[in-house]
Amino acid sequence: MRSDSRHHGHHGHDEEDDFIEPPSKSSLKREMHALQDLGEQLVALSPERLKKVPLPDSLYEAIRAAQGFKMEARRRQMQYIGKLMRKIDPAPIQAQLDIFSGNSAAEVAKMHRLERLREQLLEDDKTLGTIAETWPEADLQYLRTLRRNALKEREAGKPPKSFREIFRVLRELQEAQDAAAEAQAGDAEGADEHDDDDSGDVRA
């Protein structure tokens, strides 16, 4: 290969261009530890969440196997997972884990919106109308009771049990809505692929 570089030097190609400085041992070690940490996080996921992570089949199966191993067998399996992870781009995996942990900007913004909605509900019970429009399946009577109890807790200086429960209810409503939208988008994507297959048959 380099003999070609020398022959074609008049094209402005420098032989030095063929040399890429190898990464240092310390950077390789950091990268390896980061991938190991990522692998540990994946193994700690529930099966339902693991299915949502963009993984090659081989890595997915390796992680599922590790979830059932203990002690030495698990340690060896984690080493194998580390080798598999060196062959893939970890960025999409990390992005999905960030979403699970609520660290993504979109998820953080969503949580802040729910917190503001909770405050608006305490300030004005007419906010129940907004909640009903956003989530028709919401139990407005339960939320009305929680609002009343949360205000009493605040006045009495008691632990904000109902205040926290309002947020939990709103978050569950939001998560159910997001899951339904995701499922609908998946169905639409599947329908588009089916249409493409059909059009391909016609052309053939």
C-alpha cells in the first residue's frame, strides 16, 4: 500500500498521511472501563427496558444470559460482553440509558412541565380541565381529593405525601400517553414498510 503512496506522491499525497497516531494506553483503559460500566448498566436493566435499547442480537442475547449468571460465570460473561461492545457505537445505547434515568434534556423538560402543572393544580382547581383535555383517562375525582389533601398538608406543615402522589399520577399518565404514541408510530412505520414491499412487487 505504501509503495503506491510513493509512486503517486506528485498528486500531493504525503506518506505521513498513512500514519495515524495510536491512542494512548490511558485513553484505551478509560474507554474499556466506560464500556464495562455501560455493560453493567445494561445487565441491570429489566427485560422490558432492555428490549428498547438498540442492540445487535448477539449483544442482546449475551446480556440476557449474564442476567441469569452468578459469581464466576457472570464475570466471564461480562468480559465477553465487553469484547462485543468494542465493536459497536455506544452512543445510541448511552442515549437510551439517559432517557431511562431521566437525564436526557427532553425527559428533564417533561418532568419540569409536570411539576409546573402540579403547582398550577394547587393554585387553581380549574387546572383539572386542562388535565382532562390532555389525558381523558385521568381520574379527576382522585386528583381533586389529592389536591385538597396536599393543601391541608402544606397548611399544617405535614410531609407532602399527597403532593408527591399528584406528581406520580401525572407522570404515569404521561408515560402511558408516550407509550401509546410510540406504539402508534411503530404501527405506522410497519405499515409504510408493508407498502414499500407491495410497491416493490408491482415493479417486479
